[in-house]
Amino acid sequence: MRKVILILSDALRYDVAVANMGFLGHLVESKLASLYKIVGELPSMSRPMYETVHTGVPSSVHGIVANSIVRRSKMPNVFQSSKDAGKVTAAAAYYWVSELYNSAPYNRIDDKETDNDSLSIQHGRFYTEDEYPDVELFASAAHLIRKYSPDYLLLHPMGMDYHGETFGSDSKEYRNHAIRQDMWLAPLIQEWMERDYTILVTGDHGINKDGAHGGTTSEQRDVPLFCIQPNVKGRGDTGQIISQLQVAPTILKLLDVPIPDTMKQKPLFLD
Ligand SMILES: [Zn+2]
């Protein structure tokens, strides 16, 4: 049984992550991590993909087919299944995640900081502004790890999406932000590996030169999956393409939580 941190970097393109995230690249190069490519599910929109990543089912099944659908998840999901199995759950994430797994609509005051064992996300730190600084969010996540040692933590920064939508993906601002995220994450990943966490780094969707996503092109849907397991040899760049629907069952398998029947895809073989 392992503890898991999922870093879901909003709008982190596969090619930009591989080209600009040098610490993650080092872990891949030295076989301390495995790298896969995910051809993301559709539509390549945020709220639908948050739900897809956490339920392991496509948008037509979970029903969150647009960002405008504001309700709790109706499907078995990573947070609920983990909590039901007695695990401790946490998230430092955009408020749509609170709406999907804790309560909707979001209350900016009551829901921003949550420590409640009865909720699916027991320890939550949420934000509502797209330009909320990633480095501050990373500190919130790091604090939750130190204070509560959650079995599962979601870290969900918006910086790539914000810079991509503002300047387009073919911009120094978007690319440089990938470098910054990698730089901020490097010491945290070191600490979390020492705390025996398995760390997964991926995106919900990509983004195109126009600063848009939602469509079917590879720039809008291809995201990386870096898998870092302490004390387990990584496979480097596997060259493999995997399904985004494998993320949820992979997390549950690592946590030793029963995988719900609704999650049809096989978990990744990580050990
Ligand atoms: Zn997004």
C-alpha cells in the first residue's frame, strides 16, 4: 500500500512538459520515473476532465460534459472510494473540484478551507481566481502533506492554463511557466519521495496557439503522465500511449482501495 499525490497541472501540454520541465526530465533520464503520453479524453475542457480523471469514465458516462454543469459527481470516484476505505484525502485545487466532490455550489467563505472527516475531500484548500499563484498553492499542498500525511492528495495548479489562455501556447510566457512549475516542484517532490509518496504528474487537457482548448487536436488533448515511485526503478521514457481513463484505477490500486466496477480500464502496472 502506498500514498499517492496527483499533480494535475491544468492545461499542461505533453510536448511543452517534456521540453521544459527539467527536473522531471532528469528523473525520467535517470530511470527514477516513467513517462507516458496520454491522448486525453474529450471534450478537452476542464470540469469534464477533472471528473474523467477521478472517475475513470468518459464524459458521456459521467455526464459532466461541459464546464457549465455545476453539481456533485454521481459516479464512484477516487476521493469517495478512498474515504470509504478509511483513507485520508486532501486537495489543494480549483473550486470546481470542491463542487464535484464536496458540495455545490461553492461557497467562497465556508468551503475555502475544509477539515472535515465526513467529506470526500477531508482536507481541502481551494481557490477561485485563475491567476492564483501556483507557488502559493504548492505551499498549501506541502503544508497539508506535513500536517495530515493524507493517503491521497490532489494538487491542481491553474498557472499553465492561465498563461496559455492569456498568451497562447506558442509563447514564452506559457513555456516559461512550465519551467517555473518544475523548479517549484523539484524540492517538494524530493521531500514527498522521502515521505514515501508515489507522485503522478499529468494535465487535464492541452491548449493550442490561440489559447483555446475543447477540441480534438493533439495540442489540445495530449498530456504527459510522469510516474515517480520512491525505491522503485522507473522505466524512463516508455514511448507508450495510455488512456486517461487508467489514471483513476491506477491511483486506487496504489492505495490498495477496491476498484469500482464502473472503472473498466486496467490500472498501470507500476511496480
Ligand atoms: Zn483545465
